[in-house]
Amino acid sequence: MLHITNSLTRTKEAFVPLVPGQVRMYVCGMTVYDLCHLGHARVFVVFDMVTRWLRASGYQVEYVRNITDIDDKIIRRAQENKETPAALTGRFIDAMHADERALGVLPPDHEPRATDYVAQMLALIGQLIDKGLAYPAPNGDVYYSVRGFPTYGRLSGKSLDELRAGERVEVDPSKRDPMDFVLWKAAKPGEPAWESPWGPGRPGWHIECSAMSADLLGQHFDIHGGGQDLQFPHHENEIAQSEGAHGCTFVNYWLHNGFVRVDNEKMSKSLGNFFTIREVLAQYDAEVVRFFILRAHYRSPLNYSDAHLDDAKGALTRLYTALKHAPSEAPPPDWTQPASQRFRAAMDDDFNTPEALAVLFELAGEANRGDVAAAQALRSLGGVLGLLQRDTADFLQAGRADGSLSASDIDALIAARRAARQAKDFAESDRIRDVLTTAGIVLEDGAGGTTWRRA
């Protein structure tokens, strides 16, 4: 049985969906004003892994991941670029989708954009005002009154007074309490705006997820996920909005993936220590990056460095090498087999991908000893994680377009080396091998001839 660490209760709990056999999951997506960085890649890959495992476990999954396509950062960047917010966000949404495809991330079932759900947000804000949980301010904004929601702070594990003391809260005379947060922002000159009962303006960031999740998944659903940085205040505010408006439990299980760190600091645009997905993919195969992310437990910090990615590349190369003589396609996993059962036990233990990958390395060892069934199981179970589905030579011989030797160049040099060896010109043969070694090409001589891979 699947067990999930629930951020709300801080315990590992048996997963029991609201409707047997069905899972409804919402994940907070990207604010699309720039290229996605490796921290975003972790969110993509982690919840892709979660979705794949739920489906492999027999659940019918409805997966929603939103897009924030209107907010202060988007407006500011569009103004700097002298373009419309729609043009800016459209370009970066396309880039995000390209990055996801490269990383083997399957598209969510629904990908709502905030600007398409303003009507639902207005209706939700109206409900909160009617219940006395929100109020229009003299400056034209509408705020949520956190003092009116007694359980505010459950997700972060702090009382409202503790949160107020620990946060830098901007002093705003329009607010009744410094911790109150904005639901609707009054229009400013030159900014996009929508009509509302409180005057023209645009939605605050937090309200969009409450409105979109309720519209697509219902007022009460199974799983809500996102990065650890969203736990407070974004997800805390979602709970207050949704439960305040609807009067029922919002979400049963909250999942948060850990930060990506560089030199022990969280990777983020604000700190300027981030690497875009495209920068990383210019240096490393996309499947290596996916493997690097899955090698760490989703809740643990992920420490980025070239050394760690190099190590991930070597580890994934070992797995692909074990598939060298295996069929390129494998049947679905046989869950009655011991290795598959160990894999399932790992994944059912809060999506423990490090332990699941350890099973793959056990199978690789058996495959290297000639066990074809182990090789098939290796490919089948790897597929559950979105790994090991390429032709072995395609992975081992994949290279960057950086001026390094092409596959045809390498094949020609190998043919020249073979001719030199047949002519007993071993000096020339060794020279060619040295040329290939310097270029990062590893030769493997066997009974069937010479094969190669990139180091």
C-alpha cells in the first residue's frame, strides 16, 4: 500500500483516495516571465514521477498543473521588453514545454492559465466577502482577513502571531492586519485590468490556485503538490481561501519537494545563483539530468554541481551498458518477480526513488552476467520512472553539437584503426585510439568487433 509523507500532518500516512481507484492532483506550476531553471525542473520531474507511479499502481489520475500568466513580475518584464504580457508569457510557455519534453515529462491532463479563470476568481472572492473573511479596502484592493480563519498556520506549523513575528510584513494602512493578503489588486495605469464589483483590477497570486483547482478537481481533492518554498505563504493562503469559502476540507495530502541548492544556498532567480534548464542541457544529456533529480528523495535537498552530474552520467551509463544486448523494447513489469516487488515496495514508501534505483543497479549486475530476463526487467522498471527507454547506442553515443567528433567521424576512425591493425601497423592503430581517447571516445573491442561510447 502506498504511504505518503503529508506536509500538513508531518507524518507518513497510508494513501486512501476519496474515490477508490481515482486520484485528483493539483500542482502549482510556473510563473512564466523567464526561462525555467533547475529548481523548476525538479518540480516537473518529481510530480511526473508521482503521476507515473500512481498510474503504474492502477489509479486513474487527473493531474492539473497551472500556469501563472499575470503578476507583477510578468508586467514588469513585459514593460522592460516593450511587449505585451501575452506575448511575453506565450514565448516562455513554449520554452517551458520544450524543456519538459526534453526531460521526458509527460504533459498534465489540464494546464489552466490564470487569465482564463478570472471569472471564477471573482466569484470566489465574492463568497469570501459574503462570509466576512475578506474586505474591500479604501485603496481599491480586496484583502483576506486571516484573523477570521482560526486554523491559519496549520501547514507551516506556526500560529498567526509566530508567523507575524517571523515575517517581514509590509506596513500597509489599507490592511486591517499586517498579515492579511491581497485577493484583488486595484488597476494601475498601463497595466492589464479586468472589471470587478470593486473596480477594475487583477487577481492576486494566491486566489488563482484556489479557483482553478475547485473548478477542475472539485472543492475537496486528494493531493496538492509543489516546491517547498510554496508551503508558506502560498499554500497556507490557498487553504484559508478554499476552506473559508467552501466550508470543507480542501486537500487530504500535501506533498512538497525539497530545494535545489548551490553551495548550500537555495537556487533561485532572486539570489542570482540559478542555472536555466537550457544551460544545463547544453552540457548534459537530458536523461542524465532526469536521473540526477530522481537519484535524490523528492523531499531531500538536491545539491547541484558538475561533479554530481558527472557522477549521474556515469551511473546512468552503467545501466545503459547493461542493456547493450537486451531487446530495445520490454513488456510491462512483472510485479510477481522479487526485483519488481522490491521496486514496488520502495516506491510505495513515499516515492523512494533512491531505493528503487538501487533495484535497477542490482538488475544491471545480473544483466551483465548474461541474464536476459534481468535486462528486460531493468528496462521495464526503468520505464516506470521515465528512464532507460532509448536505444542503448543512442544514449551511449549521444554527444553535444560543440565541435566534438560526429558519429560518422568516429566510425571512419574506427574503420581506419581496424585497417591499420589488419596491416599490423600497430603504431598507427595506437595513434588513432589516442585521437579517439582525447576526444572522449571509449572503444570496446569484442568478438563482434569494436563498439564505442562517449565518456
